[in-house]
Amino acid sequence: MTLTTGRVLSRRRVLSALTAAGLGVTLFTAGAVGLSPLGTDGADRPASARAVSGLPATAHTGKVLDERITALQQRLRELPGDAAGWATLALLYVQQAKATADPSYYPKAEEVLRRSLDTEPTGNFTAMAGQSALAAARHDFTAALDWAQKAVAVNPYNATLYGALADALTQLGRYDEASDAVQRMVDLQPGTPSLARASYVRELRGDLALAQEYMQRALDMAPTAADRAFTRYYLSHLALTRGDASGALTHAEEGLRADPGHSALHQAKAKAELALGRPREAVASYRAAVARVPQPEYVLELGELHQALGDTAQANEQFDLLRAEQRLFAANGVAADADAVLFEADHGDPAKALALAEEGIRVRPFLDMQDAYAWALHANGHDREALDWSRKATALGTRNPLHTYHQGVILHALGDQAGARAQFTRALDGNPAFHPLHAPAATAALTALGGPA
């Protein structure tokens, strides 16, 4: 992807269109289709994790969003015919759901989006963007794509809409089209949201150097402390993926200085501490993340770390919380994500894992779900089919040690010791502590196979 500073004419038309709609920068800062690189709820793990739940889902705290929601609700009581206002309120509800891990905001968003479209049924691109954000948050990426395409057709000079388009295309496994949409977003408005997505495009293809360069540019252009914290999170993730645990910790700590309440940065700090051989410090950092926002991803990772440390009661406490959260998300229309599949495969019911994965792969053929499907198939003894899906998950060249480890286990189950040895070596290469349970298993398996390939 070649980044440019944007075309002057296009930029002027974007600003003109936004001003005419009375939105100003509201749509950009609402967050649901703004900063989050995948426009989802942050529950997946970063290269994995930028997708649905892993992401710092928001650049704003729940308190700030509460204040914005309250102010906008008051304005709408005075101006109930403001279609753009109702749509913007929906975007804020979606973002608040992400910021608080409370999916009960999604039905509220659905209700006010319906009101916005009833008020202005034609050309209401803000409501279309809201529908796309809501569908993505519920993991219905086909609907998210449909609404994003409708919005772009109405306002083809709105950079944020191309972000929503790219996010949906990514989750549907249409990576080249997603890359084109990100390029269009960068052309229209080079800045933190577009550069963060450009970074992710390169990360998915295993180009960590360019991914780091783009995310550093995103940091350099970040206008607020919250935006700087957002980019520090991903710089920490990229550093850890490259095998630089000390650099990952530095980025996390710098981000927390900018935004001490940023839950995802506490998670990033925990991951770096674990990689540096400081598991008890990692537990404290994970607890800080969960205490601020109990994102399912953080809860699962803390539970698995407790399990690895022999803290069975604490692990079960986190797993029980995760099950309760999954029921709450399902009750509010959110489809299961890859983490839910992996949790059932590793800690619950393999048959349930496979059922969730079969539904997930149908609606979300993204590489994280392909890997989860492969792992669920393996857990149910279908290793030949599992290998096919595992290879799909790794075909882009994404550096994800968990995916690589899963493939090694599947190859070993099929009797391919040389292939398994190579994959275990690769999984442990960058971060020998990539997972509190699976990294030790990979190390033991590699030793049994004669050491690194």
C-alpha cells in the first residue's frame, strides 16, 4: 500500500459534506467506525486481537461517552426530528457497549437507528454508518458490509465510511478489497484511524516492519492523549509479535502514562510481563484490565494464566465470569467469536466448540475464525479437515504464534513429525511465552521431537 497525504480536492469535499450534514467531527469521534482498526468490539486477540473484542475498542472512557450520550439525549428531546442526531446517538451507544463490555447498549442503538431512518429514510449516511457499526459489533459482517456500501454510495468522500467498509471486508476474508478501501481512506484523510488500518493491512501479511512504521505515523499524528494510548497499545502488540518484550512493555507503560485508565494497555502490559518471565506481575496487570472493563478476552487470558500458575479456584472464577458474559452477549444478539470457540475447545465442551465454529465460519470467514474452526475440528478428532482450515488461517503469512502452534498440534496428530517440529519452532521463535498454557506445551512437544528445527 502506498500512502499519500490525500488529494486536496477530495479532502475539501469531505469537509464540505460533513459540514452540510451538521456532523462536524462527531461521526469521526463517535468511535464505532472510527479508531478501532476492525470496527468491532475488541474481543479477539490482536493480530487476532484487533477483530472483535481484542481491541482497545475505544479511544474514549465510558465516563466521557456517558457525558456525550446525556448531552445528545437532551438535545434530541428538544429536536426530536434530528435524524443525524439519532444516528450519532446510536454510534455512541455502540461505542459505549465496547467501552464497558455491556452489550445491552446494542438494542438501544438498534432502536434509535430505526428512529433515525424513519425520520430520514433517504440519503441518511450517518444512520447507515451506525447500522454498519452495530452489525459489526454483533459480528454480522455481511450486514455490516451491506450498510457500509450503502453509506459510501451516498457519501463517497467520507473517509470514515471507507474504514467501516474495510473492516467488514476484512472480517469476511476479502483482504485485497479491504486493502483498497483502506487506501481510499488514507487518500481522503491521512490520520490516526486510517494509518492504524494501514498498519493492520501490513500486519495481516506478516510485514511487521511496515506495520510498525504506519502505526508510528499514527502515533505521531494522534491528536489526543486517548488516541496516543490507542496507538501505544498496537505498538506494544507489534513489538511483542517481533519478539521485543522489553519494547512492548515500554509502549504499554508510555500509553498508561497518557491514559492510566485504558484497560487494553493494562492487558498489553500483562502480555509483556508474561513474556519477560514475570507472571505474578502479569496477573496484577490483567486484574487491573478486568477491573476497569471485563472484556471477555481479558477474562479468558487471566483465567488461563491462573490455570498455568496452579490457581485453580481463581481460574474457574474467571471462566465462570466468561460463561456469564457469553450468555449476556448472546441475549443481545451478538454471535460467538473465535475466543468463545477456543474456550470451549480448551476448557469446556468440544462438541459445542465445533457447533459455534461451524456457525462462525459461515458468517465470518476471517483467519481467526478459520483457526478456531481448525482447533475445534481437532478437538473433535477431525484432524485432516482441521489441517485444511489451519492452512487457510496461515495463508496470508500473518505472524500469530497461537495459530502456528495449533497447526503444529494438528500436524503431530496426523503423524507429520517434521512439519509439527517446524511449526512448534516457529511458534516459540518470537515469544517463548506466547500463551500461558500452550507455550509450555509447545516447548515440551518440541523437546520430545528432538529440539528446534
